[in-house]
Amino acid sequence: MKKFILLMMTFGVMISPAMAQDHSADEVAIIAVLDDFHDAAAKGDNQRYLGHFSENGVFLGTDEWERWPLKPEFTDYVGKRFKNGVGWVYKSENKKIEFSKEGTVAWFDEASVSQRNGSRFRGSGVLEKIDGTWKVAQYVLSFLVYNEIGDEVGKIIATEKAKRQ
């Protein structure tokens, strides 16, 4: 129970006692990291947000060109974007976490909703346990699109791409 309390104090994330019982300590830690990662983005907290990445972390955004290595590109972008204490708000609804056999690498996916416009996303990625702390090595943000409208979305994207060439 001491570890559970430490996580709550470290990340400021409220995890119910039931959640702590239903998940391993590593799952609880990863949930806390991801929730704090999103909270830091929502509050435009540059240092806390970037602090969740591993040394060679990468953020993959929704645009096809968006592959942001942490240093220096993503660090610079986040610094400018969070300059006024405003970031982006994604509310995670569901997290699934799996672990490597050794337990030092985890991959996850989560459904999220943009508080700004209600768009639905899937965040997925990889975390590494570095010196006992889970760090985001890769975060991938993707729009969720219903299969039934996939062809229409593909046509819109192709049209937009042609305009940019």
C-alpha cells in the first residue's frame, strides 16, 4: 500500500483502492504516468510533460509528417506550444497494457476524446522501465475512423494531399 500512496503523491493522480487491487504495481504506475502525461499537456506544463519521455523518446502525431524525436524537435515544439500554460486536452477512457517477458518494456493503447472538439483518438505506444521509473519511449496519436466511412476519409485526405503538392 505504501507504493500506491507514493504513486498518488508523485503524480497527483487519484487511483481508487479498487484499481490498485485489480492491477499490478507496474500497471498502476503506468496508468499514473499516462494520466499525468495527459494532465501535464492539458495544463501546458512543459517540464512535467517532457519529463515523462525517455531520453530518446518519439511522439508520432496525426499528420503524416509528424514524427517528433524528443530532442531537439519535440522539446522545442512543446516549449512554444505550452508557452502560455495551454496545451491540448485528451481524456483517456480506456487503457490496455501488456508487458515484455522481462517486465522492463510495456506497450499500451488507450481510447481518448479531445475536450476541444469531441474527436476520438487512439493513443498507443511503448514505455521503458528506466532506473525503476516508467518512461514513454514512443507515443502514437491516431484519429479513430469508423470503417464504414474509411473510403470517404481516404478521398478527403488524397484531395488535401494533392493540394499541398
